[in-house]
Amino acid sequence: MSSVISSHSPDAVSQAVSVLNAGGLVGLPTETVYGLAARADLDNAVEHIFRAKGRPAGHPLILHISDISELNRYAANIPNSALQLAQHCWPGPLTLLLEKTNAVSHRVTGGRETVAIRIPANLCARKIIEQCGNAVAAPSANLFGHVSPTTAQHVLNDLGAKVDLIIDDGDCTIGVESTIVDFTTDQPQLLRPGGFPAEDLESIIGQQI
């Protein structure tokens, strides 16, 4: 069975970082849902995500970073409107689809030349990612096709020993997935409704999505 530790434990962050750096999987709390996190630069760890979830390999994963200063490391040719949204909405439940850099493995993107990126609002998650020193790939921490988890117990119930460590930070504050907006097309496209209403995003950039 997976190990569960409270986010308030003094060594919660360091334990999570150790697991990630060793190529393991961490049940990561965010404001939207709990994610199944692995270091995005470790291909074996990323493949472990797909195996644990039973997720088809062609389904891209969302990259989670800890600070907007890291965006250029993973995304290229970022439109001004996308940068505007990032500056207004991050950390928060917004994911931007952008052109990827060579720093992003095709295993993460499902073979595509685009990458989905966000900064979670959950402070514990950001500390873990920051101390890890690399973006983490983190889809929802549940079996493929199951309901997304909003508590550590949900993760444990669904994945059990398939996840090495679960950080328990209580209930997710939002409880629905992030909004995904595609900025690789001429006009921004809403790929998934979520924590940010599209009309709020349109008012920020002065452009229809």
C-alpha cells in the first residue's frame, strides 16, 4: 500500500522530492484535483504514470511548473495574449497549450510538438516542484476513465500501491480540472472548460476564445 504523509509534516516536501528524483510517483495535491506526479525529464517515470493509470500513451500530460520564470524553458514562441493570461491567472486553474521546446519529451506530449503547462495554486505542490528542480508531469491521480480525486483517500482508493507517496493536503479547494486554452492556433481555442470561466479569460486579453 502507498505511503501517505500530511502536507504539514516537516519533511513532507523533502520526502516527495526524494521520490520524484528517484523516478517514483507522488500523489500531489493541487487546488483543482490531486495529480499523479513524476519528473517530466525522466522518461521511465513518465511511462510509469501511463502504466499506473492505464492511460493510452497518445494522451498528453500537463506539465506543472513552480514559477512563471520557468515558462521559457519548456515553451517556445509564446503569444503575448498567452503571457497576459499567465501573468494574471497563475498560480491558478489555467493550463496553456503552447509550442514545446526540446526540453520537453515527446512521451509527455503524446508525440505532439505542443505542451500543456500550468502553475498550481497549492503552495505545497509549488514547493515540491521548486525543490525538485524540474517540471513534473501530473495528470489526475486516478485510473483512466474514473472520477478525478479531490482527497488523498480518493487517490489511495483508486491507485493503492501504484503510487509511491501521497501528500495529504485535505480537500482540493476548487475540485474541478483546470481550464485549457490552446494558443497554437490563430485564435485561442477553449479545449477544456474548468476552474476559470472563458469569459473571464476573454476580458483579460480582450479577445474571443
